[in-house]
Amino acid sequence: MTIRRGIPPLLIGLTLLVSACTQDETPKAQIGEVRRAPVSEVVEAPGTVGARATAILRSPAAGTVAKLYVRDGDTVDKGEILARISSPQAKDQLDQARRAERQASRPVRLGGAAPAPSIRLAGPNLTAPLDREVARGFARARAAAGKIQDRRVRAQLLAAVAAAETQHRAQRAALDQITQSLTRSVNQTLSQVSGQIGTGLGGLAASMSSLQAASRSQARAAVKVAGATVKGLTIKAPFDGVVTLGGPSGGGASGLGSLLGQLPAGLSGQAGAAVRASGGGAAAAGSAGAIAAGVPVAAGDAIATVTDVSRLTLSADVDETDVLLITRGVKAEAELDAVSGATYRAKVAGVGVTPKEGTTGGVSYPVRLTLGEGVYDDGGQAPPPKPGMSAVVRLTVRESPDAVAVPAASVVTSGRDTVVWVVRADGTAERRVVKLGAQGDALVEVARGLTPGERVVVKGADTVRQDQKLT
């Protein structure tokens, strides 16, 4: 449970009197006077020192440590190169991705567009020779008829030739009309068929274009991922901080790397980059092995950890019974196990809403605090702590500098009521229901129900009864 602590008991002018006893008897109740005094209500909770930010930098691909530029404890700047990883596999995957992108960028053609086919059943090239032969035949017939001496017979023959020529022209015109109509019908049919073929080819061309566009997108994405993997082989500091080679010790480090190494080509680099980008949670298992030049690493193995200690924080676990009293800006103090006799200033920066189950069955909530400088009891400056150190955090949740105060032992609970036994002028006990304010360890504030100067039972209040003679 969270421990509540208050300021040390202050002298509030309590006059202790003995009642309901003889000179030889042990006092059953002690009586004091209500006075004004400062009262502070403090919630105590376990805490841990944390850094402003922590990032675990991991290898994006399998390879070897080509070169290390830093050592444990070095202070680095943002963007500074910490290590280089040699990974021929990652570079080969980038080359393959680029070749695939070039192949996907080549246009796919189904052939040039051809004009719609058409036919002509009869035309000048086909009918001109026949027309000339027919014309020559009629000319010979007229010439032969013109040689006949008999005028009447000659006239009849010429009339017959003219009639035959007229009939031929009529038949020729009818044939041309039929041929033209048939040509139009055939060409219309061919146009419809060719249109359907063209529509099919157009749909096929659109489908091929869509497939090619998707292939190009995938190829570009593969190049981007492979390029990021190769770029990530140069490990750089994401922010200013202190570097530690490798990652946090703990199980699962090599297991993560081996699992990533078993993924298909291309996916291991993506997964390694994703793990590396997840940065600095303590939950992320680091590489337990030593990091040095020439050491082989798997995808996802921790190469270095960068911790920003420019601003330290505190993380406290506050019990559910007290967390509603804590708000942003509440002042606190912290005592560190590693720095005996020193107190560090702190202030609440935020209260979490995700519960954490405690070992005793209850739950607690995370409270984040900013951590200030520390001083020793003699006034000397305390050293800055390191991330991960444990602390006891005392949060001042309520403070009343001029409260109507009574000792905490004088307050008893009766059902839903909070009760104080007041001593009347005639020396008898009166049950008085009060409302409390700030509740310290030694003193409590009475917000309503008492006035300064009144006498109350300050010890043995749980044995007092109404109208009992006390003095």
C-alpha cells in the first residue's frame, strides 16, 4: 500500500490532562487544546529514475561490424556515426530490386493499331475491261448494219443495236446498284467485327497497363526498402546522448536476431529496420553479446544504445487509493537508495491511466515527474543520479499552512462519520462530527466542526463514551 506521511509533529500547545483516574492510576485519556498549525498530506510511492529518451540502434541486416567509432560511455552528438556494418547480402538485394524496377518500367505493347478492314465487290479495275469489250461489240454491230444497202433493213438493224445497247446500260446500272448495296452491307459487318476486336484489345491493353503500374509500384517499394536497409548499415546517433555498445542485457536478444535471419530475403531487412526504428523501450530485448569490429551480427541485433541524460525523469507507481489526489504540477521530493542523506526536488508532469496490477492484488497507476537537483542534509549539492536508480517519491497532495489542527490519534471513525471527542466546560465528553482536510502523519486538518481553543481527547479517544466524565 502507499504510505502517507506528514510533517514532523509541531508543538501546538497541547496541555495534557489526566481524567477519570486517581493519582496512582494509569491515564485512560489525554486531553489537549485545538490550535492552528501547518499540515501537509503526503503520498509515498516507489519510483525509478529515467532518461529523457533512450534509443536502441540495431543492425538492419546480417553482416559483420566493419568499424566502431565510439566506446562505452562516450558522449555523442545527433547524427554522429557510431558504427558501420558490412552486409554484402543487403547490397545484393538492393541491386536485385533495382533490376526488377528497370524491368517493370519497360512498356508492354500489343502491336500497332490497324485500320478497320474493308472490301469492294466491284470497281473500275474490275469492270472497265468488260465495259470496253461490250462497247467494241456494239460498235462492230453498228458498223456491220451500216453496210447494208437496203435502207429499211439497215434502219431496223441499227434500231435493234441501239435497243440492245440501251438494255445493256440499264442492266449495267442495276448491277452497279446491287454491287454497291452488297459492298456497303459487307463493309458494315466488317466494321462491327473490327470494333469488337478493337474493344477487346483496348480492355486487354488497359489490364496490362494496370498490372504494369502495380509491378512498378512494388518494384519501387522494394528499392526503397532495400535502399533504407543499405543506408541503415551506417549507424548514427538519433540525438545527443551517452552511448553504450550493445543493448540492455536480458533474454531474447540472440533469439530475435536468429528469427529475423530466418525470414525470406528482403523481409529480414524490413523487419530489422522496423525493430531498430522502434527505438528505446526497455521491453525491447538487446544483444547480450559483445560488440567489436569484425564480430558477426544478425538482423535486429543491438549495436549501440544512446541515452539522453540532459533531462532526468521519475516514474512512480501510485496506489489506486491515492492516485485521484495527484494532478499535474504537484510538488514532490525523492530519496534515492544510491545517494544516502540527499533529497531531490521533483514535480508531477503527468498521470497515466493504464493500471498495473500489484503483488498484493491491488492496482497502481504510473505517475511521471520531472527531476530537479538534489541536496544533502547539510546543504551540499548531491550528484546527479543515473537512469534506472530506484527511489522513494513523496508527493505533497494537500497542504494547509494555517490549519485548525489536531493530532491524528484524536480522530476516530464511526460508520460513515469522522468523530472527535470534545471536552465540555463541565468536563464531560461530547461526540462531535467533523470534516477533515489535509491529513498528515502526526497532525490532521479539521476543515469543519472545531474551533481553535476547544479541548479534545488526543489519546484514548476510542474508549470514550458520550457524557463520560473526563475532568
